[in-house]
Amino acid sequence: MIEFNGKFRQQVYGCWLGKAIAGGLGAPFEGVPYSPGLTANELIMDTGPNDDLELQLIWLVFAEQHGLELDADKLSAAWLDIIEYGMDEYGVAIWNLRRGLKPPLSGHVDNWFKDGMGAAIRSEIWASLFPGKPDMAACFAGYDASVDHSGDGVWAEMFLAATESCAFELDSAEAAFNAGLKYIPADCRITAVVKQVMELYNSGSSLENVRAMIMQNFGSHNFTDCIMNLGFIVAAMLFGAGDFEKTVLIAINSGYDTDCSAATSGALFGILHGPESIPLKWRELANDNISVSDFLEIDGIPRSIKELTARTITLAEKLNSQIKANDCFPVYQPVTEQDYPFAASAWQVITDVSVDEAEELFKTGQGRQIEQFNGIHLNLNKFAKNNGSIDLFTWVTVPEDIDCRLMICSATGMTAWLDETMIINYHGRLKPLPAFHRTEGGSTVAVSLKGGQHQLLRVRLIYCRPPLELTVAFSDQHNQYLTDVQFTAF
């Protein structure tokens, strides 16, 4: 049983300190699709805001307000009222919530990034509030993650929360990982990557071979993919062997979501080994400071690591005193496509003709068909045949004039026109990454839409073959999805 004494205080402080320092060390290399090959002398620390830590400041405030009554719906209020992130799964979740979808649907519908790292990085608050109670830590992590993730994206945070909760009572990362696996499905990809990394480590395999296995079996072109990055975290903790800089270097030199993998590794390291195991030079550079984004300059947010630690401990003791032996909290249940109403868009589709013929057929109404698609990700498999062409036409309508951004991406060559003006001509053939701030497989361009008018959007795809998906979406200037755009075929 956890005693809320000096040792626990040191563990919590080590958790938050390790999170802040390691996240800052990993931030300068976030997104690199290769190993930076750094040495300890080449580490540099970004002391600016990081979502890995600052989102958990909001969760602490909400947990102080709601106690054990906190759930996914209450956490959703923060996304609607406080959080201003528009990127990736964050932006999709906010958009879904604004459209009236509640968790877990908000984390699932139209969410290409449902397996991103955005939830996994928020696990420490639940572990620290429920130390030695991995079932509770995993439960609240599930509430949290279901707002903006689905499936493995939720299992990732639940696994880490349970692992870190167990770590308060264990003496090794491997023991904590094995304990954490009990709280997620045995057949999910998070379980698979964790087990395979541990098996290779225990068989004496090299770190290089472990990373190669992760990339071969779980690699993704999306650098924020949680399965791949969870593998890097496990490898960093095992091969780091209780050395902070070595652990963080392994996480960073694995590449991809380096700030997240380093930050999570640093937090787990701090729980297991305490703050004194973190080199003094990094503790001095952190200087007990928490940097936050402008939108978090609000009353009630902890302003220092020591304040965050003290309030975490106070609340942990309070919550654990309120838990009754027969308390039963629901376990996260994934949703399927049958569980929500589709938001359909309508397009006129013409296949396998020249660019001029497609325009003429559209104008005359010949050789075309009306197709309803569910959401912003258009499944075109049934039209993608024999490396032919697909021309799609839709009328875009918004209620008021707006200067906005249009994202179009697909894994094949494309050209797009808005009211007969070419706005995109892309033939890079990259795998699509539908994020306004880092679009791959297409482009994000600035456009102006006129309120109440039907503006013709046309997309032409060439050399089409399955599998083929096209993503079309509009955002404001801050990467927040527009909720009132209509796509009609008439």
C-alpha cells in the first residue's frame, strides 16, 4: 500500500521533473524520421511550452473540482472551453465535440489520428493520483483518451497510466511494463509491441535490432503514431538501465515523436529512480519552471513543478481516502462505425476520361453518378481501377464569408480547382497525412469562401488504384475544422 510520505513525494516530484526535462530535451528533434545519432554532449533543452505536460495541468484542476465524479464528458469541457490546439487528433476532437458528438464518438469519428501519441503523453496525472491502483489509473486514462482517440490510441494511455501507477511500488521498468499489460487487451497492437521489445531485450538482442524490429513490424509514416513510439519508450527504459541521459538519448535517437517518447521515459524514470538520479545540470536548467501556452495563462494552473507536485500529492491522498472497496468504474469500450450517425457529403463522380471530357460531362450531366461519402475521408476503392482517373465535383457552401484553409490529400497524383481556378497541382505520391499544419500527399492552401454561395470544388486524381482514399476538409486560420461547411452534388 502506498504511504503518502516523503518517498512518495520524491517519486511524484521525480515524475514531473523527469517529464519536463526529458520533454524539453526531445523537443528540438520532434518529427525527424531517422535517428539523430546524438551524444550526451549534443543534447539541448527547449524550455518552452509542451503539450505533454501542460495538458495535465488542466486535468489536475478538473480533478480537484470533480474528484471521483470526473469522467470523459466533464473532461470534454476543457477541449471546448480552454484548449486551443488545432493539430491532428486534438483538432478533430474539438470539431466533433462542437458537432455534438460525445466521447467515445468524439475520439473516433473522422479521426485519422486516433492512434496518435496525444493521449499517451497524458498518463502521468492518473498514475500519480492513483499510485498502486493501476485499475483506477487505467480507468481515468480511458476517460481522458476517449475524448480524442480510439482503439490503440486509448490503450496506449491506459497502459502507461497502469504501468506508472505500478511503478510507485516496483523497482524496475520491466516489472512495471509487465504489470501494466494486464489492463489492456492481450490482442491489441500496444500489447504486441511491448511484448516483442521485451522479448528481444531479454534474449540479448542489440538496441539497433530492437529499433529495426519496431520499424519493420509497427513503423508508420505518421511520426506521432503511438504504437511505434511506445516501442521506443519501452526500449529506452530497458536499455537505459537506470541512467537518465542514456535513457533519454535512446528515446531521442529512435527518432519520430522524440519529445513525447523522451518525456514519457523521463517521467517513468523519475518515478522509479527519483529526482536525484537526474543530472544536476538539467535540474538547474529546468529551474522548477513550467512554461505554458498563452491560452493556459488562467487562474488555477500550477506555475511550478514543486506546486504541481504538492497539489498532486494532496489530491491523491484525498481521492484514495474516498475510494470504497466496492466502487466499480466502467472500462473503456471501443466504438465501431455502426455506433454513430454519418455526416455525409455528396459528390458527382466521373471516371476514366480526359480532363476536358470530365468537365464537359459534368456540365451536361452525362456519364456521372452521385455518391454519398461519410465524413471527410472519402473511400474511393470502388472507383480506383486499372490506373485510371477519377474526377470529383461538389458544391461548397458556408453561411458567411470566410478566409479559410482547404486541405486535400491522397496517395496519388491530383489537381484541384475552386470555381475553375487551379489551387493545387500535386504529384508527389507520398502517403497521405491529413493534418492542416503538416499535410503530406497533397497540400493545404488559403481560400476565400462566399457566404450563401455555391462554389464549385473539383478534384482530379490520376493513376488510381486501390486502396485509395481522398481527404477534403476546411479549417480556419488556426487549424480548427470548420463545422458549418456543406458539400452538395446539386
